[in-house]
Amino acid sequence: MLDLRYFAWLRERLGTGHETVETGAETVADLVEELKARGGAYAFVFDDLSGIRAAVDQDVVPFEAAISGAREVAFFPPMTGG
Amino acid sequence: MIPVRVQEAPFAMGAELDAFAAEAGGAGAVVSFSGLVRDIASGDLEAMEIEHYPGMTEKALTAIRDEAMARFSLTAAMILHRHGRMAPGEPIMMVATAAPHRADAFAAAEFLMDYLKSRAPFWKKEIAASGTGWVAAKDEDEAALDRW
């Protein structure tokens, strides 16, 4: 089981900030393809990855990063702290 | 003094800075920066809402603060960042650095700010009568990291 978290406009568009999934995805990119295949808001949100960042277990990673053994994957827009 | 704090409540910049300086360990220089909620071009900002990623936020801020302590000759450094809803003019966050001499204190404060802008998981939303929207990240904020 993998916890997925969404923030900011992704969370609003998907209508949830958290879900738990069963997945066979080996990388973040594979997981994104699974989510896109759901269609609807997921297909919209993950259509253009240039505006999306991913974190595995709370570390930002590239989309080709492995997720085997991960507990949590998060997706969010570029950060605007400070 | 707790070096990294994430909180919803407002804070008093002066009191925070006094407390920091009192524990700054024989520093000769203290530099601080505070970010405030700025009005928007249309002049009708009602509030700013800041969302964050609990857990990752504390982890990222601690890593940024530790990196500043390692890179610069500091006696202390702190980061305080709010989340939730805040009104125009309210402080959003502050950093403070203490060093034997001012050059390290200034440089470290800029380093902390450059990393906070694009490496700390906060997202700002502006709420106004003329429209509500997420603040877009700026390319120059990402580019600012290149100098370090």
C-alpha cells in the first residue's frame, strides 16, 4: 500500500489531498501513467509534468526515481515559500 | 531557542529577534529578514493562505538551516515560517543568522531565503475580491540557487 498526497492546485482539482493505492509501479513515472489512465481530473492534472514536482518519502525526486519500498509519494506544483 | 519552527499563529518579529540574539553565542553580528503579506496589483488582497506539507516542511527547513550552519561561519541560525490564513501586512516568515562578523551573517541570511523560496514545501494562495489564485513560482527564484 502506498500513500499518495496532493497539494495546492493539484489537491483542489483532484478533490482530495490523500489516498491510498495498491500499485505495481516501479518508478514515479510509472505511477503517473497509472493515475493518468483513470482519466478525468487525473488525466488533466498529470497531462503536463513540467509544472509538477514529485517527492518520495518527503524528498523531491525526478520522475524516473524508483518507488519500490516507498511509503509515501507526493505531487505538487513548484514551491513558493519565503 | 528552537532553530526551525512551523506554526499557524502570528509572531512578533521584535520579540523573536531579541530572543534569538540573546542566545546567539557571542556573535558580533545578527542579521534578520522577514517576509510580509504584500498587497497585489489590484490593491484588494483580502488574505493569503499558505498550504504546506507537514513532515516534509520540517525536514526541508532543518536541512536548509543545517546547510547554512555548515557553509558559513555562524554561531546560530533560525527559520520561522507560518502556514494557514493571514492578512495583508502580517509577517509570513523570518530568518535570522548570527556570526562573529557581518559578512557571514548577511550571506547566510540570503542563502536561507534563496533556498526557502523554492526548496521548502509551501504554496501561497492569494484571496481577493478581484480573484483568487495560487502564486506561481518564479524562474528567477530557481535561478537564484545557482550562485550558491
